[in-house]
Amino acid sequence: AQVGVAIVGAGPAGLVLGNLLLDRGVDCVVLERRERAAVVGRARAGFLAPGAVETLTRNGLGDGLLERGRTHRTCRFRGEHGEFTLDYSRAGRREAHTVYPQQDLVRDLLSAFVERGGDIRFAAPVREVTRGTVRLHDGGEVRARYVAGCDGHRGVTRAALTARGTRTARWDHGVTWLAVLAAAGPSMPAVGYALHERGFAGHMARTDTVTRYYLQVPRGTDPADWSDDRIWTELATRMRTAEHGPLRTGAVLERAAVDLRCDVLERPGADRLWLAGDAAGLISPSAAKGANLAVVQAATLAPALAAALAHGDSKGLDRYADDCLPRVWRAHEFSHWMSGLLHGPVGHTPEARYGRALQYARLESLRTSRAHQDHFAESYTGI
Ligand code: FAD
């Protein structure tokens, strides 16, 4: 038997797509390489932009985030000249973020998919995708009229597309973050960005009991070299707690090294294979855009696939790249700018001093210029 759409990957992209296809009467199957517990337990993103929230709620997928998500309106910048708080909900389009852990969103999307009668297979790693045939590692096979690649940036579907000649634009910021998840309540009302000559440190409130922190570390850092004590000491130094008050500490639940790399596929699909989310392009986490782009792209792809299946109308698929890429590039441009703001050169050479002075000039412009704040706010919450 042949299904309408075989979706590879049960992250935000795959599960939004699955739900929206079921709503349109398209039969689909989601193939996920991990066990269910691993999928709903994986902490990553947390910041949802208004455009993603609107997409989810409009499609009946936003009950959990509306109920339990938190509204964040401010971010705080710290550096050698003190700190300031930017209320971005009073600038630009006057929008705020909803903070809702990605694993909670994935759990909600999964429940909605199952409630809608969706077919999902866990522990079903896909080995290869060719012209509507998805081959699993266990020898099984699924035939589909379309395959949706939602398997992240190291997935097999991207490899299948690039093997056909789809080109990639790529950038490496040369920066690595130690991403820490701590069993500690937030130490600031929302997001904190700390600029320091030892490197960037970030604070992202998640829930009352869990906070995400980031520390800029050298490329190739082994997270195991960072004990809980070392992490809290370094965070205290870079977040200048002597000046601004202590951090609420707790056990480190997770530590992982994340290289700040980006890429964008020139065309996120062709013929019978279409990609969404990180599979179609990876964005560095410096502006918290990845999960948002995944949600919005999946919501763009769903009606295009449904129209192609229902009446052979391929206009939506033909337009998919043009519908997605301007938004994707705008997010990359802002993410790139954020990366430049947050990561000054480390060290004491004249070049490092020069680079850090530019960093502070940017920050000062953001602190004092209403026009700059409007632009920042629009880009920060936009998608
Ligand atoms: P994924 O979430 O990666 O899902 C892909 C799925 O495919 C996975 O479940 C995987 O197991 C499965 N899969 C892979 N290969 C196969 C295979 N061969 N067969 C079957 N299944 C397969 N974004 C934001 O918007 N806001 C943030 O605050 C934010 N913070 C982040 C913090 C960190 C530390 C990191 C690492 C990322 C962050 N992001 C953030 C980015 C965000 O998490 C990703 O962009 C998002 O998860 C992309 O969703 P996706 O569905 O495309 O891919």
C-alpha cells in the first residue's frame, strides 16, 4: 500500500506537518528513529515567536502553550559598562515571546496527532529515501506519493536532496556554546545576555525550576570537562554577579556543546521529496529562531502537499521555496547580527580590543536609539 505522505522525523516540523495533513484528510505516517520517551524528553528550544504561536493556535495545536507558556517581554544586556533592560514589547511591532519548552510542545503535538488518528512509528530509523520509497534500517519499507524530510540537519532526506544537486549556502560563526540546563529557578525576569572578555554568557528563563544557560567555549570543548562548580563559577564571572547579585544555582541536568553553524538549502525540495525545519536549513541558536522556522515552514508545506495530492495542483509546491526563503534569510540575517553582538573577540591583543569596542558601540546604539530598538524588536519577535 502507498500512503499520501511519509514524514521522516517527529520533531516540531514533522509533527506540525502531520497534524495539518490529517486535518486536510491526507493519510500520512511519521517515522521516527528514537523511542517515544527520548522524543518527548529532549530539551532544546523554548522561545516561540508570535507568528509561530499564531500558526499553532489557529490550527488547534496551541492549548498547552496558551495554558502553560509564559509571556516574555524583556531582555537584559550586561557588560563592562553596566546593564540595561530592553522592553521589546514596547518597540517595533510591540510583540512578546511565549516561552514554552520544546519538549512540552512536542508532547502536545504528538498527543494531538494520535488523537486525530495519526500513525506514528517510533524506533523506526530511516536508512534511505528514493523516489517515494522510504527504506528503514530494519529492512522495512514505506511507499508514499510524497516524502517530507523533517529529520533535522544531519538527516538522510537532506542527503538525498543534495545528492541530486541541490546547492547549500553555509556559514560557520566559529563560535561554540556550552548549552547548560540547570535545575535552578531563573535569576532574571527573562533573557540575559552578558558580554565579557572571557566570552559570552547567556541566561534563558524556561520554567520556575529550570533555566538554560550558555557559555561561549573554545571549539572542540568536551562538555565532560565542565563540572557543575566550574560552570557556576564561570557564569558568575561573566554575568558579573559581584556587581549585579548572585545567580540561583542548582544541579546541572544537561551540558552539550553546540557549534554555531548555519546553512540553507537553495531549494528545500523537488519532485516527491520536500523538506522543512532544520532539514531544510540550520540556523544558529543565537536568536532562537530554529523551532519557529520549523513550525511555520511545516504549516506552509502542509496545504501545498494536500493540494498536490487532492487534485494534482502543484502550484503550492512550486512556490514553496519562494514562500519560505525570504523569511528564512531574514531570520539568518538577524541571527548573524546577534552573533556579532554577543561574541566579541577573546583576549588582549589590539585587534581583540578593537573588536570588543565595536561590540560595545553596537550595544550602546541599542540602548540609546529608538530606531535601533524598533528594528531589533521587529527582528527579535518576527518570523
Ligand atoms: P528536530 O527537532 O531535530 O527533529 C528531527 C527529528 O528527526 C528528531 O526527532 C530525530 O530523532 C528524527 N530523525 C533524525 N534522523 C532520522 C532518521 N534517519 N529516521 C527517522 N527519524 C530521524 N529554536 C528556537 O526557535 N528557539 C530556541 O529557543 C532554540 N533554542 C535552542 C537551543 C539549543 C541548545 C539547540 C540545540 C537548538 C535550539 N533551537 C531553538 C533550535 C530548535 O531546537 C530546532 O531548530 C528545532 O528542533 C528544529 O525542529 P525540526 O523538527 O526541524 O528538527
